Amino acid sequence: MEQETRERWNQVVARLEKQFGQKPDLNAILFLIGIRELGALPEKNFSKEEKVNLMHIAVCKLLSYSGFYTLQGVDQDGWPLWEKAIPLPNIGIFEQETMLRQHVVEYFERENLLD
């Protein structure tokens, strides 16, 4: 990861740590992005399946920046529906995490969530 992106990633983590009182990992950040993209909190806690779906929403949103997914609309419950636009590259886990971190930084910048 480039030095500038690494610094911006650390800013994202620091901002969320300040807001929530603990340092988030990538999965926690994906969960938060998923909730934000859903746009609503349920009256009850999310089920395990819903938590996985929220993380999927976040990954699709992030990878849409590189053209891998496109938003098709929302389902009857208001959940975003994403469709794979182009095949994902065959890369290792480290490269996958690096790509997601870069897109998380881009998300926070696009959404004006960084100071």
C-alpha cells in the first residue's frame, strides 16, 4: 500500500476508534459501511445472516469504485442489490485486503467522512 494511502487508512481507523472507543479491524469497518449503505438500523439486533449481508453490501459498494459491481436497486425490504459487472481478479488474500483498504479510504473521502 502506498504511504499516502496507509496514512489515510490510519486516519480512518483513528476516526472510528475515537467515535466507538475501540480500534476497528477491516471486518468491523466493512460492517459499519454496510449499515451506512443500508441507511437504517433495525428495531432489533441484526441476525448473523444480516451481518454477513451488510458486509457483502459494503464490499460490493467498495468494489464498485473499480467497476466490479453495479447497483441494481433495492429489494422489497430496502436492501441494496448489487450485480457483478466484471470478473474479480485472481489475487491473493494480502492483495485483496490491500485493495479493500484502498477502497475504504476512497469511500471515506467520497463521503466526506474524514477531517
